[in-house]
Amino acid sequence: MSDTQYEVIVFGASSFVGQIICEYLSNYRGEEPPLRWAMAGRNERKLQETRDALTGDKPELLIADSSDEVSLRTMAAKTQVVLSTVGPYALYGEALVKVCAETGTDYCDLTGEVHWIRAMIDRYQTTASQSGARLVHCCGFDSIPSDLGVLFTQTHFRERYGHPSEDIRMRVKAAKGGLSGGTFASLLNVMKEASEDPALRKQMADPYLLCPGAGFHGRQRNPGLAELDVISGRWMSPFIMAAINTRVVQRSHYLLNKAYGDNFRYEETMLTGTGLAGRLRASAIGGGLAAFMLGAAIKPGRWLLEKLLPAPGEGPSPEAQQKGFFDMRFYALSGNGETLQCKVTGDRDPGYGATAKMISQAALCLARDVNESQCAGGSWTPASSMGVTLMQRLEQHAGMQFAVVEE
């Protein structure tokens, strides 16, 4: 579809994260030829305001509505890739996935709603395979650092020891950043749907939810609310994105023909420090997360959280995004005592400043770097579709680094 009018259309351009993405793309000078892109959404006034606020190039505007399939088809026909920020995706995302799958238009998004991703795989995998559309979910902080971090770690582990690691444990060593109202809205919607559907709750508990037909079973573990990590020697608590990231990593493993080994295990936690202070911090974070999940699971709790949490359209300030960062460590192990530590770092607020750059580069990678012979139509993950090529883009243009930690 290289003869289309645009390479990338940002759909949901006036959303909180959409504005950050558009500002990044408006000043993007990372390569030639210049990017052909446009902004799209349902509200022309908000789109105009977003475009007027850009400090760089002012792209064209397109009107399209997530509930109007005709407008979505018109938009998709004009571009190679649609970059979607319109969530909660379980409420507003399916029509666009359907249109892209049917028209052969590549697609990427920021969803962390794993039950919705599974539904999209079940409904549109065959259609996308036939049309050539590459559908790539989870192209932000959930789950690019985890997904590519595991790929990077496995590559270097295999180079060093001649086989993949059967056990990788990701630890968030440090991070600074905030969550927007849109992210909280998605989390609350997931909890609402799960609370109303026992079958969905069971489905979401499956660590291999995104691997239909793979035959995986068994070895995944959910760490407790506060544990001492024998690998790093620090206390750790649950990581709020683990339920998303672990399932995406397992899907990559499946799509890469079980490249991580027949008994691959992967888990994620957040490090909280050493000694009594680290233990107390782990207990506080774990307890707070448990309270949030419990509150979100019941109707009165969701009502209260909606009153207390940021509303959609709200999020961290530009200054906070600039000061944000993340440092994620990947500890790879084997039954023979072989070990390797790698890290993935980013120079912006992980949920917004860094996420905007990640999904922008994912869209560019689909548009410019990955041809049909390298990645055919279907539902993919970042690692299985773009892999090392996207990794290189993120290092060159998105302030991220992938490195082996020599101990």
C-alpha cells in the first residue's frame, strides 16, 4: 500500500496521549524522506486545537468516528498504517480493527486489554491473514519494553550459552511517571467486565490467553504481595502491568515458533529496596494494588475511584513527562546455573512521554521497514512482527537503550 496518500494516520489525535504523539511526529526529523502523516478523530474543533498547538509541521486533518464504519473505511484507504489511541478499546476499538483487517491496512495501538486482544485474534486473524493487514497491539510501555527486552535477552543468552533461557524474570528497578485518566478508564472498564462475567474472569487468569491452540501449560507463577527476590537480593511487589506484559511475551514466544524453549517461564515484579524499608515499601505497594483491584471489582468502588482518579483527557504535565524515566532488568536463568542480566531503559515518563515515541516508531517501522515477506498479514506482537528492527529504531529515535549488564 505504498501508493497511499499517507504513511501513518494518528486516530484519536486529540486524546491526551494522541496530542503527545502528534507533537513528537510534528518535529520528527529522524530520516528521509519526510513522513507523510495526518491527524484523525471525530471532533473537528478538538483536532484543530491540537494541530494549532503543534510546534512543528501541521498535518492534514481527517474526520472519522469509531462508531461509523464508513468513515473508518475512508480513513483506512488513505494510509499504510493507522495508529490508534482510542480507548478503552473494548468499548471503542473493534470497528477499526475490523476495517483494517478487511482492507489490508496495517494497524497498531496502545491497548492493555488482553481479553479484547484475544477477541480480536479470534474474530479477525483469518481476515487479516488473507488481506495482508498486520495488526499489532500493545505498542506502548505495555508491552514494548517487556516484549523486546525478552527478545534481546534471549538473543544474547543464546549467543553466550548456545540455547535459550528457560526462565526470565523482569524486575522494574526504577521508574518515574504518572498515569492518565484514559489509562484508569481502561483499567476500570476491564474490572467492570470481569466482575460481571465469571467466564471472562477465568479467561483473564490464563497466562496463555493470547496463545490459542499453542498447547502451553503449567509453569507460570504469580509472585505475592511482598517477597524477597533471591535473584536481586531486594524486596519486590507486584507490577501493575505484569498481567498484560506476561501474556504478550508468551504470545511472542508462540509466534516465534517456541524460540524461548519448550518450558519457558516469564514473570514481572517491581523492586522496592533492601532491608526493612524495602519490605515495608513492598507491602505498601502490594496492599495498595490489592485494594485498588478490590475496589474496581465492585460497583460502589468503581464509582468512588471514578471520582478520585484523573478523568479521561488528564495526565502528567510536560515537565513531569520530561523528568520521567524507567529502568527494567531482565534476569535470565537456566537449570545448569547459567545466568545473564540485561536492561531496558527509557528517558521519559514511561506511560506517556516514552509511550508516544514507542508507538510512533512502531508505526514507522510497519510503514517503512517491514515488508510482507518478513511479516505477513495477521495478529502480531511487537517482538514477533518487528523485532530487532524496531529495537534499533527505539535506540536511534526514542531515547531507549537495550544492553547487557556485565557483573
